Amino acid sequence: MQRSAPANLPTLSPAALEHSEAAAAHLRDAIAAHGGWLPFDRWMAQALYAPGLGYYAAGNVKLAEADASAATPAGDFVTAPQLTPLFARTLARQAAEVLRQTGADAVLEFGAGTGALAEGVLRELDALGLAQTRYLILEVSADLRARQAERLAPFGDRVQWLDALPEAFAGCVLANEVLDAMPVSLFRWSDDGAAVLERGVAVDDAQGFVWEDRPAPPALAAAVADRMPPLPGYVSEINLQAEAWIAAMGRWLERGAALLVDYGFPQGEYYHPQRAGGTLMCHLRHHAHGDPFTAPGLQDITAHVDFTAMADAAQAAGLQVLGYTSQARFLMNAGLMELLAQLDPADVQNYAKTVAPVQKLLSEAEMGELFKVLAVGRGIAQPLAGFARGDRLGKL
């Protein structure tokens, strides 16, 4: 199946192009070793996580620091913790409630990025009287781990890095834009709607990487058919790896709550007939586009989250589904406006610099509605403040 390359992408340096070609060669070898066709989830896993070559495993500057004075920020995209420290401080308030309810003394963050979220959470926990809280990080990128270690050095031994999932954990789990970066399976309903096809990647001598569809394995076909009706020619994703990750949480989270912040929809919206091309999205030097084959090893590849599937996986694993709402509603419930009110409006420059990012976090036209927060856990007796108003569990 042919593809069209995105237009208006940034010019890449010779070193970047050399790295991308090495990553592409690795991907071509992986396809050849698999008989000339590789399921997309395996291709995506190699493009993102292949040691020394994948986007998250190589030394790229991945996350931009928000700087209004910079014409072109570094990195490929900006996340909420980079926009304003008030995001981390608000999450810390919800984390503090979880810690106090459970009597636990630890936060576990997955994919800690630049360390901005960890730094903000730790400082706010200190201000809330929880200075004894330990902060654990599980980070797959050696490059980002080094940046985190430098940034979080003032906190000393309170911050520790894990190399694998814990066998047991009590406390608050934070996962900001983690689920969207887990490799997804792509599928397409056949043109007559009679069968589910799995989309994979092949190599064409003239075009390079190309799409190729094959009959889906029975388990994948059954999972797709269980979530949506047949829609001829419909293309989308299913994130079985994220569901497995949440299922594993059911084994190691003894008590506490996980706050999962990401962009996505309930299942009925995710597989809406009008969303016939799926949600796959790539980010390269602040350019968003839909071609995962462009500059492999240099760009992020993501898919939106099916939050119904995540909640179902949590319940099947014996976890409570504690709340689900928009990022805007969660942040306002959890105390963002109170933190904003503490600023001095007379300090015009600092106030304006803070208010603009907050508007981006809350605006329905930007992150406020697209991003959602799902909380799952075990041993939480009282409702969490972040879902006190506007809880959308009924829409899952």
C-alpha cells in the first residue's frame, strides 16, 4: 500500500540523518528477519526503543522546555510539566491525598521526561508536610534518565531509579503521557466488512517502508470485533500492550492509586465511524504529522488512548476505577485555581507568564478537553478530590 510523505517538515542535520539511516537499516533487518513483513506494534517498538537507535533509546533532545522567547524550542514537543510548574503542584495535591489515605510514603513515576514533573511534585509535597515521601522513577531512556538525575540531584537519596516493575508498591503512581507511547497494533476492516486485517510494515525498493495488510490473528480479530461493529475499510489502533501494563499493575499495586494522564477518548468516541483513519500521530521538531516512516529514530510515534479499554483492564485485574474526567476539570478540582490565586497580579510579568500556560492546560480548544485523567487503584476508601465534580465514569 502506497503512502505519501508529509510536507513542510524541518531540515535535519547530517548527524541526525545519519542516525535515522542507521535506525532505518535496523528496521529493514527486523522486517527481513520476520519474513519480509513486521506487525506494526513490533515495528513501532523498534522505532522507539531499539537500544542506541530508537527514539527513546538514543540521545535525542525529546522534550522541549517551554520558553516563549525561543522562536523554535528545543526538542520535538512540549508536555504539561514543561508548560508550568503549577501542573506538577496540582498533581502533587492529589498525590498527597492518596498518600494520606493509604499511609504510604512513596510516589512512582513512569517516563519522567526531563524531571520537571518530579521536581514540582517533590517541592509541593514538601510544602504540604510530606517531606519524607520517596520518589521512584522507571525510565527506559538512558538520555532522559541522565537529565533527570542532574535536575533532581538536590533531593538526594529520596529519588531512586528502578530498572524493572516493582514486585510490590504502596503509594501514588504517576503516568503523564505514557500510555500513548506504548506500541499499538493497527487494524483495518476488509472492504466488505467481513474480516479484520492486521496492518504491518514491508519494504519496497522504490518507496522504502510501506503498509501491507494481512489477515489478523484470531485474538486480535476477536478483540477488535468486541469493541466496534464492522465498518468496511475502517483503520484504527488497539493498544493491547497498555492493557497488559495495567493488568500487571493489578499484581504489584498493593494499595494506592495511579493517575493516568493522556490524550484520548472513551471507546464509543475512539471508534466513531467518522474517525476512519485512526489516531496515529508523529512529532518531529514541533511538527505533527501522520507518517511513522519519516525519519525513523528521530521522531515520536503515538496513538490516542482508549480509556474504556484501560478501565476494563483495571477492573479485570482487581483494581478500582476511581474516576475519569477531562484534564481541565481534574486540575480545577484538585486545586489549580487556588494555586493560581496565590500569585501576585501586581507582578505583571510573572503573572502573565504563568497565566498563559494555565489557559493552555484548561482550554477546551487545546489540552483541557483532549487530555483526560483516569484514576485506578486499590484500598482507596474516600473519593478523590480531582473527580469531585464532572466525573465522566458513566461515559466509559
